[in-house]
Amino acid sequence: MLTQEMALITRDDLLLPGGRIEIRVAGPSALSLIAEVLKGHYSLAFAMSKLNETPPCYPIATQCEIIDFNQLDDDSLGVVLEGKQRVKILSAAKRRDGNWIARTLACSNWQEEPIQGEFELISAALQQFYDVNPALFELYGDLHLEDATWVSQRWLEVLPLYNRDKQVLVNQPDCHKTMNFVLELIKSHVGH
């Protein structure tokens, strides 16, 4: 069992493999953690926060890479992360500087599969979602709207669900439950 130490960033957001998110990094300790990652001292894990817990997050996280950064209006750093690999947080320790370092174990990513039949509605709805949310759309070079896993993971990232409910779907072995959930959600709203 090969475990790896990773720098841990927790937010109220979900990032899954193939997904991208821009986060705001402010304060000396957070900036030093990003510097350590960029220097190759640690890989970076992004997890959904869970208040008053140790570790301060849900057990399934995503190893990610920093693919871009820029200075924001308030002089903090905007960092664009891209999800690569699902990992399980086995344990985590808080350093003196307030940053968390987690011991992780790689988990399998969901396998790519083609979108077929009525599920093409989910893909079309995601395209429409990006059309009305250009800031999110701009994070991606291309959209993989033909891949059921990619589409369902993007929906999980943007749907306004409780973190614990998202975790139930994230912990599934494949994208099928998420696909069915999103399809039912869309169908229930189309009828109104």
C-alpha cells in the first residue's frame, strides 16, 4: 500500500479528476504552502471541508496540479487547479503555520464511458450551463461532452447540494448513480 504525503487544501467546493477550479489564496502561510507545492516539495490534495473534524475534510479528495495563477483585485493570488487523481485521506496533521499535510492513498478514478440515449440531455444541459456561466467555461480548453464520467463529475462540482450528499455520489464506483440523479433532476425541472 503506497501512501503519499500531500499538502491539503480544503474548501466548500468539490473538485474531481478532469475538473478545474480557481481558488483565492491569501495570507503568508497559504502562499508558502502553494510555493512548497510549486517547488515540488509536496503534491497537492483538494478536499471538501468538514467543520470541526480532524482531518478537516471528507475522506475522498483529489490530487491536483496548479495549472495557472494570477493576481486578483484585492492583491491575493488566484490559483487555477486541475483535478488529476482521486485519493483517500488516511490521516492529516496541522503544522505550526496552520497548513495541513495529509497522508493519502490513490483510489481509482471513474472510467471514461460514452454518453448514450436519454443521458445526452445531461450533456446538452451542461453545455447550456457553461453558456450562461462563462467564467466557469473559460477554465476549460475543451469540454468532453461525449464522456459520461466527465459530464457527471462536472455536474457534481456545480450542483448546489450539501457536501455530505455529494460525497454519497462521489463514493460510488462509477458515474451511473450521478448520471441517473442529474437526469431525474433535469427532467423534474423541465416539466415545470
